[in-house]
Amino acid sequence: MFTMVKTIYFLGPKTSYSDFAKEQFVNRFALNEYVEKPMRTITAIISEIDKHPENIAVLPIENSIEGTVKETIDNLIKIENQNINILGETVVSIEHCLIGYAKEFNDIKKIKSHPQAISQCYDYIYEKFGDNIILEPESSTANAIKNLSSTTLEIAAIGNKFSAEYYDKPIIDININDEKYNQTRFILLGVPDKIRQTDNDKTSIMFSTENKPGALSDILNILKENNINMTYISSRPSRKSLGEYCFFIDFDGNVLEDKNAKAMFEVLKHVKSFKHLGSYPAYIA
């Protein structure tokens, strides 16, 4: 008898921050039956789960320093399967290291990493290397480390110490973040069996409005009038019309709660498009 293998996608390779988040979700929601599959890009992950909604995916969505992970938000807009929801969230602390085979800082001419990791270490990079250093983006911090070679001393990578140890790469310097309080929020994406309420839920929604004065203010006033605590907001171009934006909002509580359901009914009267992205257990530190 044929048994379908269920997959959990994450931004690889092994020991990436997404891998850490994936392990937290596996332990928290008992997802041991899922076979892990590291992917090279966020776009590829969302494309796969859109085509294969029986699977689940781990995605970075927000960093405490850099804000919204734009590639995730932009791809959430494009998901065609309306049943795919956010199932949960977790938070991973980000602690960057400089990794490579160089013996002296002066030997390093190029630094490779995920663009967000590079931007989180700009002050450190400028202090150590000035303006002449070449900064090259990689699909993940772990890939940047994995691809280091002992024959190219002039190339270094930024990533975590676990990746360095896993791929047997030398650590040059530790704790190089410009901001020491650095965390990334990850979401678990998939098709829920049904919406379940807990005592500590969060709801995520996505909508677009008419390009007119007060359009967003109308939505925010509805939340305020219903005593709903908004915890996150971001916007991205809708890619459908110049000046039209999609807004992403998180707020406390489950969409099944009376005041939240009432507010969403009112919101629907003021938007061009709307999607309930999920009601799920909020992260508890």
C-alpha cells in the first residue's frame, strides 16, 4: 500500500537559523513524521507548498533589527491556495560570527552571507575592513559557510558557530552583531485541520485598500473601536497597480472570538481584498 511522505521545507542547508526554527516547531507540535527538505530560497519554499499543500514550511518573517523579511511577505501575497494558513510561530536568537581560513583581517577581501546577516553587521564590517571590502549575497548564512574553501583565504562568511562547527570551518571572530539583541520570528505554514482556540492566540491578516486618503486609518480605527491590540504591521506593493499596497497585520486573540469576528466583518466593508492568514498559538519565550 502506497503511503504519502509528508515534507517540512526550510531555508537550508543544515544548521541555518531556519533549521533551528524548524527543530523548535518539530518538537513543539510533534512533527516527527515529516521528512525535512532544505531549500535554497524562500520563493522556492512557498512555490512548493502552494503546489503540495499536504506539506508544511518554515519561513522567516520578521527580524528585530531589519524588520520585515520582504521575500516572505511578497510570496505570501502570491499564494494561490487559499487554505494555506500560518499554523504557529517561534523566535530564534541571532548570534553572528566571522568565519573563514584567513589568519589576519587584512587577508580578507570578500565577505559572503545572507543579505540580512550582512546588514546586521555593517558597523563591525566597516570598523574592521573599511569601504573596500566586497560584500556578496548568499541564499543563507549556512550556505555561505558551507561553500568556504581553505584555498581561498581572501573569502570569509558571516553565520552562526554551529554551522562553522558542523562544516568544520574556522571561526575568526564571535558575537559580531551590531545590535546584541537580535532575534528573528519564523512562521510555520500549511493547511490546518481546523482553527483551534488556545489561551494565547495571535491572528494574522492580509488586505489591500483603495488608494485614497484615510483608507488604512479606517481599518485601524475598527481595531481600536473593538479593543483589539495590534502587535505588528507592514506593507508591500500589491504589484497590481501603482500606489496600491497590501498590508499585513497581527493582533492578539483568535478570529473565532466574538470581538475579533465582529471587527473582521467590519474590515471587509473597507478593503479591496482580504485574507485571514491564520489564528495560531503565539510564541512564549
